[in-house]
Amino acid sequence: MPRIPTAAILVLAGIAAGCGAEPEDPIYADTHPLSVPVTITPSIQIASGQVILYKASNVGMGPAALRLQVYTEDNGIPAFYQDFKIPPGNTVSYVYAPPPVDLDLGGVSVQAPQAVRATFGPIPRVDQNVMRQVVANVQIMRAQQDGEGNATLDPPIVVPLSHCNFEPRGTVPYIGGTWYWNCAPGVYPLKPVVR
């Protein structure tokens, strides 16, 4: 049986390990998987007859897998979620009409749509940095009918959103330390990568 030199085995193993591997983006590598960008809505209390329109556009070059999670004001667990797979250059929409609940205003109880808040974020174990290629917006919409029965849309009310990044507080390479939600305008960590 012929003997294969150990050096040849190591060279072949090194070539096999490197085949198909792309150079890793240092910012992505430094923030993955703990730094998870999400887009957050405030708590929205709409009027009767209004709906909430959630939209997400993929501005990246590849497909984006995204999760919309809707929460009620009094619960940290999502009331429901909806997953989307968005091809590059496309937009998805989701219309939500909150269920009516009793709302107490100054001792008077009225029925009103339930207040909700939402997050646009990654689907677990798919792409933790998907929000870097997705632009989200939320609008409050209402359809009206005129005297002739024709439906028209009221001008939409755009809801302001926050983009938050779960980041370490301290120096790179972030071994241990405290992590916090940074909701500054920037998407990437503010500190440079230290090699």
C-alpha cells in the first residue's frame, strides 16, 4: 500500500477547507450572532375603521427572510407573527385590523381597537442581519365610502419607526461585558473593528 506524505494531506485539507469560502466581512463577523438589528414601532392605538399597514422592501441583492411580530401593550410575548421571504427589489405588505377592546378614558368605557406595537426582525436561525437589507414602514389607513358607494382611501398616516441594534458596551473583541439595545440612527456598531 503506497504511503501518502503527511504534508500532502495537510495541503489538500487546506485547499478543501478554503474552497467556496468567501472572505468574511469583519463588521458582520464582529456583530454576528449577538448583534441583531430590528425595526421597532411605537405602541399604536388606531381609531375605529382604521387598519395598520406594515410594509417591508428588500433593497439588497439577494433574498431576505423577515419576521413581523405584533405585540399587545401588556404582553412581552407576540400575539402573532408573520414570516416573509422577499425577493430582491420587492416589497411585501401586511394589513392588520386590531380586535376591539374596552378602553377606559376618564372614567368612561368605550370600545376601540386594541393598541399594538410591532417589530420587524430576523427569523431565528436564518439571517440575523437581514434588517441591513430591508427598509420597513408602517402606515395607518382608512377606506371611506362616498354617497354613491365608491370606496376611497384617506391619506395615510405614517408611523415613525426606530432602528435598534443589540450591541456590546465596551471595546472590541467584546469578550464578556454588558450588551444593550442601541436605537441610534446608525445601523452598524459605532466602534471600529480591532484586529
